[in-house]
Amino acid sequence: MTSPNKPTRSEQRDAARAKAKALREENQKKAKRSKLILQVSVVLVALGIVGGVAALIAIENANQVAAPVVDEVPANLTAMGGVKMGIGLQAFTDEKTPTAEAGAEEIPAITVYVDYQCPICQAFDLPNSAQVRSWVDTGAATLEIRPISFLDRASLNEYSSRAANAAMCVANFEPDSYFDLHEILMINQPQEGTEGPDDDALFKAADEAGAGTEEVKGCIQAKSFGDYIEQHTQKVLSEPQEGISVTGTPTILVNGVQYTWATGEELVSAERFAQFVQSAMAE
């Protein structure tokens, strides 16, 4: 129950967005001042009065995007740190419960712990994405994706934590775009030991998913939820989650029952996973 003296999550987000708008406007003013300083500096440099450092600082300031004001914990997450989606691929929020009116309590609830640098996650996701999308879109199932990050060591530019942060930025500001972003990140996962997509590429992915807002861009650039992701990952990997020990990714649950595989063929079999979903419903 919401306390009458405590702002709702919606009011908190509205206030945060208002602050972010004010910061952007201030940043634009600073950029204009920086441009003027740069122009003056060029003239002074020609006269031998000012070195190139001031000009470089002005250019950098002019190109920065104001980081949005965000809560310490991303909005629109479940108590377990996931983004839950239902009918129409809409996210569950404080204001919205996207389930079919009839029989909603009987549909399978799919939960996936994922690291966006994890190749086994990709191996499971790619063949199963189409059927999971169809189930969730039509209201035949719900899907909760719980991102964690422990594979920064597998890339040259800490892709795991930056991708998880981008996902949390979208969850916070544009949660209904989360499923599409998840798919894009899975399809475009970098090979281990390489340099993953930079922040501009992550924002491009968010934009492609329908979340190309200035708030999302600033959040990605500032890695606004980096601390949350680190702490949440440590908690998930060190404490049982609803009775399940998460020792790696993907960890997949259907109605609380863990999905396992013994071979690569079993992992990538969409038919086998569909059968497991049906059997989990019967238990």
C-alpha cells in the first residue's frame, strides 16, 4: 500500500524526468557557451595567447549529453530484479498488469537469468525467441528476464556490465521496449575475447527497439545503474533465489521448475523447451 505522504513510483519518475529536462536545458546553455569559448580560443591561439587544451575542453563539453536523474534502483523491476512482460509484450509496472482477463493464473510463468555476454544464453535464446515472443504477445505465457553481469572479463571493453546497464536504462524509462532490446542484444552478442559494441552502438540498439530517448541515451553513457547491477549480481550468485541457486547463465525456470539440458542439441531445441513448458503446467 502506498503511503499518502510518499510519492508513488509514477510521481517519482515524473519528477526525475522533469529534473532530467532541466539538466538537458542547462547542458544546452553550457554547450552554447562552450561553442563561443571555442571560437574565441581559436582566435587567441592564432595570436599565440591560448594553448589547445582549452579548445579541446570546449569541444568535449559541447558533445556531452546530460545524464538523467535516476533512482538508485531501476524502476519497473520485480522484487527479484527482473523485467516481467505479458500480453502485447508489455511490461508489468505499478500502473499496468498486462495479463489476459480469463485464466491468467493458469498460464506458464517463464523466468530467465541472463548475462548479455553469455554465449550459452545466446544459444538458448536464438532458437526459442520466436515461440516465446508468440506466447507472451498473445497472453499465453509471461516472461521475466533477470539480467546480471559477471562476464566483463570475457570482453575487451566491459561489455557485459554495459549491456546490462543499457537494459536497465530501457527498463527504467521505456519498459515496453524491453523484449525487443533483449532480442537485439542476443542477436548481436559479441564473441568472447573481442571488443563489444560501444555505448553509441548500445543506444542505437535501444533506438531500434523503440527506446531512443535522450533519457535512455544519457543513462547508457553515464552507466547510471552500474552500482545496482554489480550489487544485484553478487546477491543473485551468492544467495538462493526463490529456492533456486543461480550458479551461471542462463538459469531458466518455468513456474519455478528449473529447465536443464545435458547436450548442446537439447539446449538449442525449441521443441524440447516447448514440451517442458507444457509439462511444467501439468505439475
